[in-house]
Amino acid sequence: MQRLMVLVPDITATLAAGFTTVRVYTDVTEGGAFATLDGSITLVAGQDSYEYIDVDGTSATWYATRYWGALPGLGALSTPRRGSTASAYATITEARMDIDLIAIRDDLTIARLLDGAARTINTFTGRPNGYFADVTASAKYYNGRGRSFLMIDECVVITEVAVKDSASDIDYTAWTTPTTVLAGDGDWIPCAGDQDDPEYNQLPYDLLIVDPNGDEATFINGAIGVRGGRARAPGAPTVKVTARWGYSLTVPDDITVANIMQAARWYQRLQSSMADTLASTDFGQLMFRQRLDPDVAMILVEGRYYVPSSARR
């Protein structure tokens, strides 16, 4: 996911010329033709700064923009540039409204604060990759341990589970995928929580269990042979799980609120010249700074958004 900050130097003159939108084009190289239209931004009178989010964008994506209007048509192509990583869980517009800011000149600062606050939230909750689930599915490998259940990393969609027939095999054999999550016509069932009392009705999944109606009994153990009383490869991978890894398809509202709150707190600190304390006229006292706002921490803890120490990461 990439963020592109688009600045319109003279919004009044641009609108007067008949332009109504900014079209965003992408390419894989800086010298490309930029013929692929990724999206557009509607121009607004009085607003000279805009935020564009490319969900599928990567650090290798190049961007160029053109003004467009029904009468003048397409404007000149801008100088190509790359975006920046967008790790925030709230938009600049949302943050500006909640911080009660009108000035567009602060948008770049707000974007940086939102990204920084999001990374702080990720660190506090033990989720370095954040709360966005991957856009595409990819494979991860696990040791089956010879049990009828398998703990996996958090994911929102599982497309395939493949298991070796023996620990020494090279190839993985795909197990039958259920037609729906709880159809009972596959070899595995996705769920969450405790293997003794699994939860089947919530995301993210972090557990697989063998379907008793299927053809399989256990996720095969990765131990290979014995030498000196110990297995030669006790943790060899025997299970390949292909899934969209991550916490959620859509970011929880609590996380968005926490992101804005933390960014707003840092913004206020910037306005107080980065002082360690801030005088409060409402309470007649000095308010001391902390790395993570206590109210933000409460939202994250009470919402159980942190990763338990026993869970996989």
C-alpha cells in the first residue's frame, strides 16, 4: 500500500481553467509511458493538498498525474515519482476533522504523524505487520507435529492446505478444501482460539483442525529418523498453508480511533515546541508526556488487540 501526496500549486487557477480532477497513472519504471490509469482525485475549491492511497501499490511503483476536465481534456503529465508507505489506519481528512484543523498546509505533517502512530500501535500490540490483511494469498510452512490440529499465523482467507505424506518427502499433497468454511466436505476446518474449544464464527483464523468427515487423521510430524536418541529434524516443515495473512479485511473502528488519537497527541506536542510537559488550563496542572497515550493503550488492551505471548506471529 502506497500513499501519494498530490499538491495543486494554484487551485483557483486550475479550476478556472476547467480542470475538475487529477488522474493518477502508474508504471513499473520511471521512464515508462504511464498509460495505466489507477484512479482519480476530485479537485475541491480552496484545497491545494490531496491524499491518494494505492492499495495495490508497492515500493517499486512509479506514479505520474495529469489534470483532467471535460472541456480542456487531459493536461500535461507530471514528473514521475514514487509514493510513500501508507501504514496509517486513518486518512488525513479524518484526522484533520478530529484534530479540528482547517489549514491544508499541515497535511504532510499529519500524514507522517498518522504513519508513526500506526507503527507505534503495531509495536505495542505485537503486530509488526499491522492490521491490514495481505491483498493476495501466499504460502507459509509449518511442522504438523502429528496432531489433529495446527496453530498458524493469523489470516482471513485460506485457499489451500497441503501436507507431506511423510516427513522425508519433498512434495506437498493438497488436502480437499471445503466448499464453504463449515461445509464439512473437506479435510480441514479453519477456526480460532483454543484447540479444545475452537471458535468457528470469527476472524482472524489462527487454527486448523482436521475435519472428522474427511480422509485425513493428523498433520504429519516433521521428525525424521533418530540419531543419538534425538530426532534428526524435529521441526521440519510438513504443512504448507496458502492464505491471505493478516488480522482483518477492514481495519476495526477502534484502531482507526486510536490512530487518530495518538497522532493528535503528537501534533499538540509539536505545537508546544516538543515540551516534555504541557500546561492544562482546564485542570490547572502540568500534563506529562508518555510514549503511548493512556487512553489509546486502554482501547488496545480492552479491545484485546494485542498478540498473546503464546500465539504465533
